[in-house]
Amino acid sequence: MAQAKPNPIKDLQDELTCPICLDNFKDPVSIECGHNFCRACISRTWRGIHTQFSCPQCRKVSKWRFFRPNRLVENVVEITNRLLESKINNADKKTCQLHQEPLKLYCLEDQQKICLVCRESIFHKNHNVIPLEESTSEFKGNLKEKIQTLKMEFADLTQRKCEEQEKSQKLQDDVGHKRKMLACEFESLRQLLADNERVLNDRLEKMEKTIIQKRDETISKLDGKLSTLQKLIADLEKNRVPTVSQIPESKQDSNGAVMRPIEGAQFLEQTDLHRMMASRDYMKMFTVSVTFDQKTANFNLSVSGNRKLVRYEEYPKNVMPHPDRFDSKPCVLGLTGYKIGKRYWEVDVGGGIYWSVGVAKQSVCRKGVFKIQPRGGIWAIGLLGNIGIIVAIRADSRLHTPMYFFLNNLSFLDLCYATIITPKTLENFLSKTKAIGYNECALQMFFFAASVTTECFLLGIMAYDRYVAICNPLLYSVVMSNKVCIQLVAGAYTLGYLNSTLHTICTFRLPFCKTNKINHFYCDVPPLLKLSCVATTMNEILMFIFGGFAETSSLSTIIVSYSYIITTILRIRSSEGRKKAFSTCASHLVAVTIFYSTILFMYLRPTSTYSMSQDRVASVFYSVVIPMLNPLIYSLRNKEVIGPASLVMDIRYTHIR
């Protein structure tokens, strides 16, 4: 029998086989006896043994578990594998790459062809193995069924694709047809609109020409009548107005006022004669028609079509700029102007927190910020703010909150300032007597002191309200309930009137043996104490104690509250949140700073340091200026007040008749 042709590569591969796994060495190591094994195989064999390690091949026992890597064997195995791979690539593909045996079997678990030697290896020993011919026939049957299934699926998808294409084409045709129909309809509509626009424009042009013609005719007729009336009025004035010689030397009217002869421009300065000349019936003889000049109206003012009505709007209008337009102040001029003579017209003011009406020079400043004063060419009268704030807060339910409840009372106190002092001061300024009765002086001092003290406590309460709103917002509705707010305000008024009663009684019980001339423009405690002919130390002590209590207690509340408020605001991370939180108390902080700086200067210093010139300036500041500034501070910095006031007051309209 002929021997097989020797295969040196296979012989070398057999020599490089691990005795344990019967496969090529993988990471070969040598043990103490010198035999070589795979590291994984010998480690698995000696697992759990701690001494007396036996060699799996020669059974020689070693005391130590010692593995020495055999680089030489590993390199030889790699070289043999490369030689074997190159030989396999050149040989028949149906031989095993490891053992160079024919591939006659098929492993079902690993899904690959194997040889008879591979079957006996540890990798396929326990696997299900079938002959290669059986696997081929079985796979052919499965492959045929799979191909049939895929062909059916392909045919189904092809049919669906054709159906979708037909459907899409039909929809596209419908869309194109509808697009053409819409284009025709819109073209018809455009033609119809163009025809209507042309007809309407022709009508409007005819109407505009008719209106201009009638206006010119009416104005020419009215100008003729006005010139006739002016001549008639001039003739009547020459014949009916009393001259200086016709006025008696000394004649008293029903009010006891004395009328004296006057000359020239002094005629208008006499009180009774001015009243007579300004009477409604007399002034109506000089009535003129005033209409607004639209090109001078500020961007926030909306002039009606008849140019008789003007409204203030919060957001500026987008109108063309004009050299005559007021760009900063919400002002508008009338078209009717005059150089000499008398003119009379009526103005209906619909509302608003601030308004002013009057006359102005044609050269008045219209650009930038300017003051409404005669020096700037404007003579006007107006209304400024506390009543508007009170009406706005009471009329708008959105402002029925504790903060605006306290602001309502603050505006009422500021209104009391103006009512208590200003009218009498103006009367004394215009009259020559400049006198005030004893009881009237006591009442003026009583109510003024009560208002000042109450405002001190009220400013402290408002600071506490801001503290609760910013530092404890979740408890705000509970802590500052309606009942608590009413009690706090009632307590402020009670303490204010008690303090005022004490000062008034103690002051007017003093004997005034000196001159009764007060070096002041209203009755206040310091100038009245200077009229006393006895020591006023006790009065000064009482004023210092009770006034100091009112001011220091409220000021301490304000300082502590704002300390917590500032600490809380600084903890807010976002700059927008800090700005929003601080904006709710900025107005109050400004009002407190202005008010307390003058009050502390006035009343918490010794009497010996009083200077009437300084006191009069400070008194004017906190009795007249502060009540005027508070509405500006609270309303101009708070759109929640301006907005409701505009709605309640018919959006601030002014109607010229």
C-alpha cells in the first residue's frame, strides 16, 4: 500500500500542538519540567490547586506554580500559520485551513464547514454535526423558499409603487386644475377691486374739492362777521366801559372791598373790576373759534378730524416730522392767532392727572425739553396730580392692592397740604393786609401738623409693605390683608392727630405779648414760639419728644425694611429680576429721601439754631414742593397708575369750543 506524501508543514504543526487542547499553541508557556502548554489550558488545569502541581504530560510534580513565556514556540507557531495560510490560498478552497483535511462535515451551532479532525477538537466535540451533502440539500430548499418569498414581496411592492404613482399623478392634476381656477377668480377680483377703487377715488376727490370750496366760503363769511363784530366791540368799549373819572373815589362792594381810581395797565390788576370785566356774559362778546394745528401736535397727541378734540395716547404715532411739531412735550397749538385785542374761548378738559391750557407766542420753543413759563413765551394754567391719582386708584379694580391703598392715602395727605396752606398763602400774597385770624391760625397749624405726622407714619407703613412684598411674597396676601391695612392707616391718622392736638394746645396756651407779626407765610410751631413772652423750653421738649418719636420710629422702620429688601434683591441672580424687584420700591425710596431730609432739618434741631430765611425755604420745599413732586414720582415711574387714569378720564381729552 502506498504511503501518503509527507507534509513537513503539517508535521511541524503537529509538533506545535498543545497536549491539553490538541490545537496549535496560543500564548505558549513552559513549566518547571520543560513542557509547553497554552497559558489558558494549563491555568484551567491547575485551577484550585495550591501545591504539588503535576505536569499533564510527564506527571512530574512541582512545588511552585511557575509559567515561563516561550517566545520561540510562539514565533514558530505564527510562522507556521502564515505558511499554512499561503498554502491554503494556493490550494483547493475545500480543505480545512487548520488541519488541511477535506471539509466533509457542517457544524450546525457554528454555521461553518469543518473537517474530521475539527470534529474531535474541543471546539466542536459537543456540537451537532451533519454531512456536508445533507446540509447543502437542506440549504438549497430553504434558499428556494426564501427566494420565492422575496419575489412575491418584490412583486407586491412594485404593484403598490405603481398605485401610489397613479394616485399622486391624479392629485397633482387636480391641484393644477384648482390652481388655474383660483388664478382666474383672483384675476376677476383684482379687476373688480381696481374698478371700485377708481370709482371711489373719483368720488373722494369730488367730495374733497366740495369741502374745500365750502370751507373757504364759510371762513370768508366768518372773517367778515368777525371784523364787523370787532369794530362793534371796540365802539361799545369806548362808549360803555367806565373811565377813571366815572369810578368813585371810595366805593365798597357787598364784600367790603375798596375800589380806588386806577390808570392804564393797572386796570386789570384791580380785583373787583377784573371780576366785572371777566364776567361770562361780557367775555362771550370776544368769543373766537379755535382749532388745533395738526402739524404742531406732539407724536403722542391725536387730533380729531374737525380739529376740535385732542387726545393723549400712550404710544407715539408714526407721523411725518415737521419743523413746527413739538417733539418732546405733549403740546399742540391752535390755528387762530392774534396780535392785539381781546379773545375768549372755552376749553373742556375731560380728565387726566396733568394738564395745562393757555396762550403761547408763535416763536415758542418746540424742540427738546422746555418749561411752561412766561419767560419761555407760554402763559398757562393747569392741574397737577394728587386728585388724579386718587380717582385712578379708586376707579380701577386692578389697583385695589395694599400698595395703592397706601398711595391713595399719601395722595390725600399731599392734597391736604395744598388745601391747608396754599390758598391762604396766595390770598396774603395778592392782598395788602396779609393777615390771618387767631382761630384760623390755630386750625391751620393743627391740620398741617396732623398731616405731616401722619405722612411720617404712612411712609414707614409703605416701607413695611414693600418689605413683605419682596422678602415674603407668598405671605403677602395674608400679612397685608384689607383689615390689617385699614388698621395701620387708622393708627397712623390717630397718632398724627394726637400729636397735632398736643402741639396746638401747648402752643396756643402761651401768652403772646410781643408783636403778632409772624415772619413766615403760614402758622408753624417754631415762628409761633418766638412770639411768646415766656419760656418755651417745655414746648420745645414736647416737640422734640413726640416729633422725634414719630420721625425716628417711622425712619427706623424704613431703614430696617430697606436693609432686608436690599439684601433680598442682591440674592437674586438675574439682573432683570433685580431691576424688576427694585423698581417696585424706587419711587417710595425717592419720596422718603426728599421728605425726611427737610423734616429732620426743620424740627429736630435746637431753637437757637433757627434761621427764618432758611426755615421759609425748607417750609416751601416740604409744604408745597413735596406734595407737587409726589404725584410726579409715583405716577411717572409707574405706568400702572398712568394707564388706568387715562382710561377712567376718557383717555385725557381736551375739547375746544
